[in-house]
Amino acid sequence: MSTSTTLDGARTGSTPVVLGGTRAALWLFGTVLLGVALYYFIGIDQGATSVFGNDTHVHEFVHDARHFLGFPCH
């Protein structure tokens, strides 16, 4: 005898999320903006070319992630 129970009429599968065109464009823009910012801070910001000048805190904070993802930094 099985101890698991199921609800009658329970849905199986997923329900799609329907977004309007403007809302979908805003989500796409926000996602791309976040991706570009993460790419900059992990892959490009290296102290000498940093938007923060000679401050290397961001570089040191993501240093191991940079090497793990294959970005050279030395």
C-alpha cells in the first residue's frame, strides 16, 4: 500500500507566464543590463582600466571567479 496521496484535479505540468510586449521588453532590457554589468565587473574591470580609478577592491573581490571563468587578470 502506498503512503503517498494525490489531490483530485491537481494540475501536472507548468503554467506559462504571459507578459505584454512592453513588460517583456522591460524584462529583457533589465536582464541584458544586469548581464553586461556582471560581465564588466567580472571580466573587464582590472584596476588599471577600472571606472573606479586605482581602487582594486572589485578586482580582488571577483579575482577567483575571474580565473574560474577563464579571464586572465595578470
